Amino acid sequence: MGTPEVHAPAPDPAAQTDPAAQTDPAAQAGAAAQAGAAAQVGRWSRLATGAELAFIAQLLVAGAVFLATTGMRDDHEISFGSGLVAVVPRLLLLVVLAAYLHRVLFTLPAMALARLLGGRRWDAARGALWAAVGAAALTAAHTWWVTSLWDVPFGRTATWIAGAGALPVAAAWYARHRRLGWGGMLARVGALTGIALLVTALGGFLQVRTGFHAYEPPRMERSQYVGEWIGAGGAYRLSLRENGEAEAGNLPPEKRNPGLWDTCSGTGTWTFEPKRDSGGIFHRGPRDRVSLSIEGCSFGDWQVAGTADRPELFYVLGDPSDPDVTTLHRVQRGPAVRPYG
């Protein structure tokens, strides 16, 4: 009976090294440097784990809050409709791109600075402190860059930059403190975002049902419309006189996409058409209107908007999903607002 042959496993080619490389100090140092650089890149890239998720989440919630509070602002009788649905995919793509750009330009440098200042080992309080220091430094740097290029207020710019970066930096610090990967952060950020969206939807529903802080157009007397109205930075002009005469200057005509020189100017008359409110606690109802009759011009009814102190006149032209809105602001201020009832 023969002795069974024992086959040793074949050597792994990847494990085999060049004997010269094993004895060459320069080759060993180069390999060690490459391995160290790869590990260093991996460590630095993990400093901002989940930051882009937090940035996307805050934009989604902010958009939901904007939609839920539509009834608290003057929408000029414009609904989002199908126009919003058509642009949602493009908006989401822009949000994702902005999130990764913000991660590279803000969160990752802020966390890298925090790691350099605070060392490798962080406790919770120390890590949060150095993360805040890094975010403050990046906020100051970006604010200086923006204000040097554009004439914008330093304080307001810094507030916007810091507000947009606070949550992503907090998410990156939490991921590092808890030693979470991208999947773990996705689960947590997704859950919190879902809860925030549900609360926002509930708040929007209650606002619509109760009329809490709902926008109400001003109710004004006819004499308050008398005066000068301008729009488009002074390009549009309208003069309403006490005797019912009106004079228009460079008002856009009632047609879609007018040409560069298509304007409406002339004299005519105007009438005020007050509308009754619905009564009750919330004075809902049609807006008061001003009708213009200018020779050679055609307009829809101008509706009142804005507030009693800063009233506006506007009319809407075109498809409700893609409307053109012309707005005029009153230059002169009239007497007190007409009381309800």
C-alpha cells in the first residue's frame, strides 16, 4: 500500500516578491510610502462621511417647508401645478451635485482642519469643539472670497454659509464619533428626514385647514390707488388720477413673449372694483381689482397684492403652469386701509 501523495497549495503569485526587492532598502521604503499614502487618503476621505447626505436632507426639508407654507405668502394667484413636477428631476440632480461640491469645498476641509488641530483621538466634547472651530474657519474664508467678488453684506453672507454648513459638519462629526460608515449614516439621515417631512406635511395640512397666519390681500379705498405706480425697476409706469384718468408708460402688452420694443403707452381711464370678503375669522375672498382702458392697449384686470403699507398691482398672463406676472408698486402712500365688514 503506497503512501498517499500530499499536495501543498500552490503559491500565490501576488504574494511572491522579487528577491531583489526584499533586500533593496529603497524598494521597501517606496512600498511602505505607497501603503501609507493610500491609508492616509482613506483616513482623510472618511472625515466627511455622511456630510453630503445631511446637505441633501436639509435642502429637501427646506423645500418641503417652502411648499407647506405657500398659504402664508402672496402667491399672486399662481399655483405650482405641473410646472413643478416637470423640473423636479433636474432639481434633484442639482441638489446631489451641490451636496458633493459642498462636501469637497466646505465639510471635508473643515473636518481636516479640526483633525489637525485636535489630533487623532477625539472625545465627544473635544471633537465637537474642533469641528466647530474648523467650520468657523471655513465660513470666514468662503465669506471673504464671496464678498471680495460680489458686493454683498459680510454678516448676511456669513450667516448663510454657516447655516448651510452646520448640519453637514455635525453629521460628519457624528459619523466619526460613532465610527459609522456611509450605510449607517444613510439609515439614520433617511429616518430623520422622513420624520421631518411627515411633520412638515402635517403642519401644511393644518395651516390650510385653520388658516393660521394665512396671507390676506389688503382692502383699500379707491383713493388709495390714486398716485404713481412703477415696476421692473422703473421701466413700467402707471399713473392713476382722482378723476378716473389713467396714463400708462411702457407697460408690457397682453401677449406671450413680447418683443423688445413691444410696449404699451397712452392715456385712458381706470375703474376700481372692490370685492367683498367672505367674512368670518379669516377674511378670505376675491382680491380687489383695477380695470384699465388705454387706447391701443389690452390688459387683464389688475389685482391688488402686497400689504396695506406697500400695496402692489399685478396681472397674470399665459398658461397657469408657466405664467407671466407683471407687478407694479405704488410710489405714493394713501390714507388708512378700509375696515372689513
